[in-house]
Amino acid sequence: MLIYLAAISSDEDKSKFELIYRQYRNLMYYAANQILHNSSDAEDVVHQAFLKIVEILDTISKIKSHKTRSLIVTITERKAIDLYRSKSRTAVLPLDETYIGSVAANEIEHMAESDAIAAAIAALPARYREVLLLRYDNGFSYSEISKALDMTEAAVRKTVQRAKEALQRTLQIQEEDTDEDNR
């Protein structure tokens, strides 16, 4: 943890980072290991994710909140996916993005039971789900999302647009299926 603290200038930010570190390090390791299935790689990803968190520390207001948890898990998963992709360039294996998501499986099940929109969001590919949840559920700006996900702001805007289009198509299909069932 000393490496991270050395990169932070103010004592207030150091305290905030220490609390984040203690609160989320195990969750981050778990999220990375679920994707990579390799403890050494998962530790590397957690380290990379903490370096990213140091960069965006000023955007985190509450430490123990759904918004912060979602952001931290998303950063960790993105770093894990990046590592997975870089390691799999030699061996061509399909990446099932619907499995790798920013929301835990039990949370997806809860959302699917709550209403059709939540079920449709849960069915989206991980990248679309991430940007929609960060943008609309957590209220992040395009600029904040671009920093958190290492994307350009234009790429974030386009991804949000495509995610909304995919969500609309999914909802139309669900509506058509419901109409057929009711006949």
C-alpha cells in the first residue's frame, strides 16, 4: 500500500485511499480472479486497478456506496479483461462478454426479477451494461466514465448510444414475446 500512498499528495486523499483499499481489495481480487482464473494475474490486475483509482481518487466522494463499489469493480474487471485479451492473442479463444460483467450474478438475478428493463440491461454485453450502469444508475458524466474505463469521451458517447439501441431492440423482442404468450 505504501507504493500507492507515495503517489498521493494530500493527507486527506491518503486517508480516503486507505479506506478504499481496506474496503475493496478482497472484492477486487475476487472479481479479477473470476475472469482470469489465475491468482498471480489477479494480483497484478488489482495492482493496476489501484493505480487507476489513485488517478481518479478525486471523483470518489463516498467510500461505502453502491456507486463507488460499482466503479471499483468495473475498473478491476476492465483491467482483467485487458490482461486476458493480451494473454490470449497467441491462442484464439472466444471471450464470452455476456459472462464477464460489472454486476454480480446474484445482482443480475435480482434485477431480472424486478422488471423487464432490468432484465434487458442484464442481457446486454458487458461493455454496454457497464456504460449504461455507470451513466444512468450511478450518474457519472461521459468524462468520468472515459477516465474510469480508459476510453476517449467520444468512444464512451458512441458506446452509450449503441448500448441504448441494443437495449431498445431487446425490449422490443421481449414485448413481442410477451404479446405472443398472451394470445
